[in-house]
Amino acid sequence: MAPTQKSRYVPLILTLFIILSDQLSKAWIVRNIAENTIGWTFLGDFLAIVHVRNTAIAFSMGDTLPMLVKLLFFILVPVLLVIAVCYAYFSNKYELNQFHRWVLALFLGGGIGNLIDRIFRSFRVVDFISVKVYGFLGFERWPTWNIADASLVVSGILLALSILFMKEEKNVQEK
């Protein structure tokens, strides 16, 4: 395998790491902490390890939607998005730099991690990290999250920042 081909696949190790760490941590939480209870707190109550299930998306948006709508928007659309990202990742049609491959690998790990829950845990994603935010954005505690959620957020931030900086570089080159 040529070095360029090999470097194309190396970021997928991150995808596998995210999926495994996400699913193993969720399995541990399910096994050791009763649902809707707090397992441990750290630094007073700043950080809590809890066991809650989310039948919606971020901030419990869509919790009251009918099951058919949830099936469409919380499983089918994410599956199509994962397929589209895989296509972009593996296609020679798009010239992705190595940074973007790592960002997409991070995104795929988070997306697949939460999809596994939605498909195999009856639409119920296991969340377990609860952080006190002292009224930030009106929250006493940030909505509970997991490793997959964190990887999705970080990949989104990194992608947005890279797009902003890429535009800036193009504008500088045009002048």
C-alpha cells in the first residue's frame, strides 16, 4: 500500500476507538448504575456520572415526536449522513486533506456510536456525563452527554473552524 493510501485509512483508527470507547462506557454504565440515578459525583457536584436515556437528540429536542418521525429523523437521516460522509471520505472526487480526514473520522465515530444505541437500545441513547455549569445559558447543569456526543461536537467545531480559516486563506491568496 502506498504511503498516501495508507495515510487515507489511518484516521479510521480514531473512528473505531470512538465507537469502542463509547459503547464500552455505555455498557458499563447500564450494568453498574440504575437508570435515572447518580452513580458518583466528583469535585462536589461539579461532575456527576449518571445513567439517563435520551429518546431524542441534543437537549432532548424531539422527545415528544411520533415514533415514525423519530425513525425517519433520528435513524434514517443519520444513516444517510454517515453513508454520505463515508462516500466523501473514500471517494477520489473530493480532495480532502489529512486534517479533514481526521475530523470526518471523529464525526463517524460519534455518529455511529449513537446510531448503535438508537437501533439496538430501542431509540434510547445512553447518556452519563453531567456537568454543573452554574447558570450558563440558563442551565444549572449541562444536558447529560456521552463520548459519541462529545466527538460529534468537537468534530463540528473543528470542521467549522477549518472552513472559516480556509476561506480566509483563499481571500488572502486572491488579493
